[in-house]
Amino acid sequence: VDAGAVNKEVTLLDYGAGNVRSVRNAIKALGYTIKDVEKPSDIAAADRLIFPGVGAFGQAMQVLKKRGYTQALKDYIQEDRPFLGICLGLQLLFDGSDESGGYEGLGLVPGSVGHFDTSRGLPVPHIGWNDLKGTRDSPLLRAVGDQRVYFVHSYRGVPTEANADWVLSTTEYGERFISSIGKGQVSAVQFHPEKSGATGLALLKAFLEPEAITGSVPPNAGTGGLAKRVIACLDVRSNDQGDLVVTKGDQYDVREKSGERDVRNLGLPVELCARYFNEGADEVTFLNITGFRDCPLEDMPMLEVLRQASERVFVPLTVGGGIKAITANGKTYSALEVASEYFRSGADKISIGSDAVDQAETYRNSGGKLDGTSSIEQISAVYGKQAVVVSIDPRRVYVEDPSQTPHATVKTAKPGPGGEQYCWWQCTVKGGREGRDLGAVELAKAVEALGAGEILLNCIDNDGAGKGFDLELVGAVSSAVTIPVIASSGAGAPEHFTQVFESTGASAALAAGIFHRREVGINEVKAHMNSAKVPTRL
């Protein structure tokens, strides 16, 4: 083997938790080959090692110990050899973490990793694009410059005198936390470079080829704060010819209004996803609304869409539809196994819909007991709560007085057909076809308790209308929970995004049809937000 070929090899420590496919694709996109760690000696033999940690701290430490990797990893880092840890790959270097009931870490960086302080009023997990305030010069920080990078985590390390010689940068989120560390050839970042677009790829290149990075860290870096996210959504389903297409409905009807009422076809999923990435979408969400959700493990087209999309799209991908326990060909698969298949195929987050309503009702009827049997609990325990999104499909219900319903109501600025002054939002299942005796606010609180990390808040009344988000609904839910809320349904103009961010606690806003049909550009939305001083990733 010639020296040049060896020099283009990256050793990857993938212990099987979460979406590492994106890291692989990013490394390959930079022209490098990958060697996987299969035994402890592979770590010792590495020229350069990347450790993308995904999921929960305790689970990761258990796997490292079980496979005999801990000592080899400590030796490699203590020998000051080229190392890049990502997300949990940074946290595991600390003495320990409060996560998973408390676990010891590798003990290389002084300090313990703790949970963000939710009493500060900010949603946790910390999800989205934030910036870095460098403490000293480094090739990694030069590559990032004054651009934002993508974070998704509930736990963080904090800078202290004891770890000051490790800290490369800090980031603000209600408090100052460590966003990157470095000493010699050893580096680690709390954010996800493989999900941070061109900026993240530049950082990975800076790790692989530090001598190629010139310039200095710009003085204005680290001043913008967490950006509000603009998410492009693709509703994906099979058309009548069996092809997987992107479609969009009005109040959940995805068929044409006239003719043979074919499923509306708005483009091929991978192509549209790549287009949105290039246009500046902060995330892309696939909602699989096909009938074959009954067996997503046999849903090869959707898995293939994810695999191909993750080769071209370096921002977070969420997929929803059919994430539940299933029986196929006489074999039963748990929701965790189904989710794992999506994660392995390129998803960063999975979205649970109707099943979450059933789980919330069970939680409520048990008096608020957690028994570990729900898919939300099981998936978040293995992959971390930030990997679990719950999609809510509510419909507005009017009442004359709050005493007429046990559900959380708001006094509405849009009175009902009989002049009713109050309303609540009823949760539905089966694509809005069946209502349940559960309010959107109660559902959001229940799934947060079960371990969901984010709410995708739809609105059947506003879906496809293009008249703006239901600000009362978004305000009610976002003020009731401490996890991030994504506003969805109703966007028709750039100002609708600015409105929802200025008047509610939404962390992100999502649209589908207006982006597909090019009625509104993602760049137009972001320009409007930026002009209104809403923190925006440009």
C-alpha cells in the first residue's frame, strides 16, 4: 500500500448507536476512505480517529467497556494522536455525567457533564444552529469562522479553571457551556459538523488537513446566539403507479381535486431534499404517509431515500410514519428495532404520531407512571431524547366557557361559529380521521414526561390554507412544555415565520407546499426573519 493511500484513511469508532451514516458520508465527500474499529488494536493502529458519539452517556460507556475499547481509547488520546470526538464523543472524555443516573467517563478532561438548567426558561434539548466563541486560535475554529453550527443535546460540560487548558470555544444557551475542546492533536466538538452544512465539512477538513487551514478566527464570532430554524417538510407516499413521490394535501387530502384524483406529485424525494439543503433549509423532515407503513422494515423505498439523501444533504434529517411495533412474516419487531433501521439508513430523528396519542392516554390513565414499555421511553433511552420527535395533529374545538371541558383552554381572538370565546385543541389519529378525548397541551406534557425531545405541532384547521400558523395553538403548547416546539401548518408567506417566532415560544417553523411549488423561497423567509432581528442562520 503506498503512503498516499494510507494517508487518506480515517478510522471510525462506530459503536452502533444512532446515525453515523452522515459522518461516513461527510468523510467520503472529503475524499477519504474509512476503516471501522472492530477490536481494540484497531484503535492503536489508527492514523487518525473520529469518534461520533450518539445517544445516551451510560449506554455508550457500557458498550465501550463491553468491547474492551476504553483503555485503548484512553491510551490513544494520552499519546496525543489525531482524534476528533463528536457530540457524545466529547462528553465521554470528561470525568463523568449525570445522565443515565450518573456514570463515570474516560476521565481525560476534568469536570462532570450535567443537564441544562431548565429553570432558565429555555427549551431543552438545545437543538439548532448556534455559534462559537473561541478562547484561542485553532484550525477548527478558523474553518468555522463566524458561521453557526448545529447542536442537539440536553447535557453539557461547563468551563472551569480545572479544564481551562482544554477549552477551545464556548457557546451561550442561558449559560456558557463548552462547545469544543482541543489539546495538541486531540480535539472534540459538542456540535455535529456532519450536520452543519458546508461549515461543518470545512471543520472536518481542518481536522484531517490542519496545515491547509490559513487565516484567523474573526473577531465577531460568537455573537448571534441560537437561530430560529426553518424546516422544509416532504410528505412522501406511493402514488397509484407505486412510485415514491412528494405530495402535499389541503386539510390532509393529498389527491387532486378533479380528474382521476391522482396523488399530487410534487417531485422526487431525494432531489427535493437536496434542493432544500442547497437553498439553506436548517433541517429536512420526511413524513411517510403511505399505506405500507404497516411494515416499514419492508419499506425499502423510504429507507433508500434516506440513504441517498444523507449522501448529499449535510443538515439534520427527520423521518416519521410507521415508527411502531409491528408483526411481519410471523416475526415481531419492536418500535425500537424499527427506529434503529431508520437511524442506520440516515435519519437523525424519528417522529412518532398516532402511537404517541395511545402512549399519552396510557400514561394519563396510570396516574402519570413511567413503566418503560412505551416506544418513546425505549427509543429515547437508547438514542437520547433529542432523537425522538412527537408529531401532534390537533383540531380546534370551541366552548362557551372553560368549565365546559376538562381540557386546557385559551380565550381566543377568533370566536367560534356561535360566538364562543374559548377553545381547546383535540388530538386526532389516523391522519386526522379520528378524534380523541385528549388536548394538544395535555398530549405535549405527557410525551415530554415519557422522554420526547421535541414537538412537531401541526394544525388540521390551518393545513394548506396559507394564512399563517395558529399562533394561539403554538403559544399554548410552547408555554406548557420545556422541550422545543416546531410550528407547522398554514405558512403562506415569509412574514408568517417571523410572526410565529415573535409572538410564541416556537423554536422552529416548518412548511411544505409553499417551498415545493416555489411560491416562497427559503432565502426569502430567512431574509424577512433577519430584517425583523429574529436570530437566523443565513
